Amino acid sequence: MNSPDGFVIVDKPKDLTSHDVVNKLRKFFNTRSIGHAGTLDPMATGVLVLGVNKATRLLTYCVGDDKTYEATIRLGEATDTDDATGEIIQKTSTKELNQGLIQSAKEKLTGEIEQIPSTYSAIKIKGKKAYELAREGKEVELNPRKVTIKKFEIQKTTINEDTIDLEVIVECTSGTYIRSLARDLGKDLQVSGHLIALRRTRSGKFSEKDFTDLANPKLIPLTKVAKQLFSTIEITESEAKDLTHGRKISKSTQNPQLQAAIDPKGEVIALVQLEADKVAPKVVFGAAN
């Protein structure tokens, strides 16, 4: 029996890498063709979007989606990795901090900002990951990147003996490092900071409500995924055959964006786009009968 096509939305457990999850699903579905739409660090939990077989072709349209996180930031301590997996490299008193100062610093990190990724990130420098170079004791210099923090809300503040923990919700564009946000908040307050907990609750159109059991995963079928991600255009059997053979079809549409072409059986055949006066196949999912 052929392995099915679709998305799997799992609650990634703590201490597993995203690649560990991919390997588990490869064994379950007995296929090598599995990928994900944005990695999560081992210490993080939450929404991991994975595509199986033909659905991997849709992952590229999810990678750049906005994300939502629940996180806990600890002020008063810095680590070499900017999160709880690293060694504490600095401790600073938080006694002079108050809610007004914290809110003001938080506001500076809301909206479009320039952010330098963590030294212990997976960004590649001359073919090697930054964290690999850092672990070798080599100096890592990463360029700042523009990201947008659409929401940065403090839900709860816990004052400890020497530190302050902030439970926050962050909505941001793809490519944002929450570890870096924690580090920069502490730096702005001149007390140091790092991330001690992270959970992704949404990735684009997928959230915790879409979770399936990692041990016995259920797929969101390819056609349903395509309909969630794109508007649809209905096609005939003859048009389906043309599209699967790479041929353009004459179709009345004013939508310039990618659309999911749905055949008379209700199945997605291809992603198509308007070119001049015809509709051209951009991604084909399989031959029509």
C-alpha cells in the first residue's frame, strides 16, 4: 500500500530535535519523503508542521508564515546560548527594576526591529552552522536581520530572590529568535536575560487544535491542506489531464495568486497561476486518471 500524502501537526516534545520527529514519522509512514516547515529548538515544545510525500511540496508555502509563542524570560542572568541549555555567564541584580521600566523596554522590542540571531543558532557561516563553530571555540559574528514583533505581551511576572521571570506571548514574523528577544530585553534593562521556556502555539494557519498523537499520527489529507492554504479553482477531467502533463489551460479567473486546482472528484491536482490569458501549472501533485 502506498504511503499517504498530507500534513501532520504534532506537539513536539521537549528535548527532541525537529529531525528526531521527522525520523519517527519516516518509520511510521514508511517513507523517506518527510519534511517540516520551520524547526524548533530541542528545549522548545509545540506546533511542528510536517509534510508527508507529495505534501512536502506545500511546505515551502508555510515556512515564511507568522508564528505565535508562549515563552518565559528570566531577567538577571545571561547564558552563552541565550537560553536555559547554556552556561550562566553573567548575573546582575534586578532589585532596581519595576513594571514601568520593563514595559518601556518591551515596547522598544515591538514592531519592526533589527535582531542579531543567537550565536548558538543553526544559521550557516561558510557552510558550517553557527552553533558548531561556537562549540569549537571559534568567534561567531552574525549580521542583524529585520523581523517584526507584532505582539509582545507580558502575562505574568514572578519576582524571585535574585531574578525576575516574565511569562509572555509573542506573535512574530518568520525568522525571529525568541532567545534573542529575551537576551535583548535583558540587555536593554542592563540586567541580562535569557529564555527558560518556549512553546510554539501557532505556525501560520496551523495551531494546537490541529495536534495529532506523535505515536499514532493522523494526516490532514493533501487536498484539505491545499484548500486551507490557497483559494480554489474547479477544473474538468480534461483540464486535469492537461495540467498534470504540464500544459496550460484556458480558464476564466481574475485571481493573480496561486490557486489549488480541484478536479470533479474533489481532489487537488495542481497549484496553478494566471499567466496572460491562461492558467499554468506551477506544482503538480500527480497524474489524473
